[in-house]
Amino acid sequence: MEGALQMLATRLSTARRVVVLTGAGVSAESGLRTFRGATKEDLPPDMRTLWAEFDPATLATPEAFAADPEKVTRWYDWRRIGCLAAEPNPGHLALAEMERKIVARGGEFSLFTQNVDRLHQRAGSTRVFELHGSIIDWRCTETGRKFTPPEERMPHYPAKSPFHPGGLLRPDVVWFGEQLPEDVLLEAMTRSRSCDVFISVGTSAVVYPAAGFVSLASAEGAFTAEVNLEATANSRAVDAAIAGRSGDLLPRVVRAAFGRDS
Ligand code: OAD
């Protein structure tokens, strides 16, 4: 693994265009539960991965919201409060540092995230594209207008829209069965195809289209790497598969690529 980490660092040290794709694993060390991954069945349900305790079909689809808006709103508000209470970890901070180093020498850096928690932005990353929206913002079901609820639990479930008498608030996330924001998807595909280095961090690589970006990068000759706690469907296809926690590994990658003071 040391070899793979060093290989990635060497490529990064001269790269002109870098694309990073992140998933729930990068926020695991901030205390936020991932959706999937090795889960010990003997753990209490509230310590397992989210989709091992909850059924996405009854929580993360437009049909689930239409059928039971109270339940869906309550669950997303519980997660929103958890995201607001969490702090960025060394993995988020290392990606913000990576951006600064690459931009400072005239390079291009883009961070595409499937995460809805805003921890990358809070860590200082500025070139963040949210593929699955954000749980911190909500929107009116009738007008589409966005709203950032106060940093406390909502007083009622479901939450009434402040913009339309018949409207409800729903999280501004992309549910299963919904389209990703077209402009963000286009940016992701274009930048994946034209980068020199593509790094996938903390994602199980099972949810498309994000899981396919690494193949677009690799088909155009980019150096591809994965930093993940366990092997994924992409591990064998990337040039460097680095197994472990992103909060440990990303600061080491950044130090090895850009120097000790990083
Ligand atoms: P997943 O929960 O599917 O995958 C998280 C990955 O991170 C797993 O492979 C874990 O092994 C790994 N992991 C856990 N802790 C880690 C750590 N400290 N460092 C590095 N890796 C770690 O999350 P995503 O791939 O982001 O969508 O999931 C994609 C989408 O599926 C989500 O956006 C969400 C979910 O259903 C919707 O809700 C629509």
C-alpha cells in the first residue's frame, strides 16, 4: 500500500487537472454513518450502516415522501441535525489543502461529492460540486424555492413551506429515481474526461452515474486512485488502490505530494 500511496503522491505533485469524487466514507470519521459497507450484525441497529438499519425505499424516494411525508421529513431532519453537529475531519481538511496547493500553481481542481452534509465546504474547499444536493437546504414542493431551516429541529413534521400555503418543505437532496442536477453531471463528465489524476474517496462505487466517472477518466488516460476502507467494484480497475481510513491516508498523500508543511 505504501507503494500505491507514493505513486499517487508523485502523480499529484505535477498534475495540472485533478478531480476528486467523494462519498459517505470521507465523513465517517466525523461521526456520520455511511449507507453501506462492512457492518457487524451483532452491533445495535443505531451503530450499523444506514441502509442496514433503514429501508431506502421507504425513506429516500419521491414515492416514500408522497406516501408518508411526516416519516420522511422526520428522518431527514434527524440527519440534518447530525450533519450540523458534525465537524470536518482530517480527510476533509486534506482535500481543502490539496485544492489550495494545486490552484496556487495554476492547476485546476474539482471536488465532486455525493455527500449532502456540507462538510467539505466547512473544511475550506471552494471548488465543490454537489451531485446529490444538500440536506442543509430544503425546498418548497410547490414553488421549488430554497430555504435554509434554522439550526434546530423543525417544529412540525411534515414542515409547511413558508412560500406557498399548500406547499411542504422537502430536503434539497436527490432521491432514488430523481435526476442529478444536469449542469453538475455535465461538469463531472467533462472534467473526469480531461483530468490527469482522478481520486475516488470513501465511496462504495455502486450508485451511478458517480460510480462510472473513474472509467471516463481512465479511458482518457488519467492516473486513477481509490482511497477506501475496503475494496470496491473499482479497486481492481484503478492504478492505485489504497485501503484504509481517509482521515489517516489523505493527510499523508498531501504531505508526500506537496511537502512537510502541508
Ligand atoms: P456508501 O455508504 O455506499 O459507501 C461508503 C464507503 O466508504 C464504503 O465502501 C466504506 O467501506 C467506506 N468507508 C467507511 N469508512 C471510511 C473511512 N473512514 N475512510 C474511507 N472509507 C471509508 O456511500 P456512497 O458511496 O457515498 O444516496 O453512497 C452513494 C449514495 O448511496 C449516497 O449518496 C446515498 C446512498 O444511498 C442517496 O441517498 C440517494
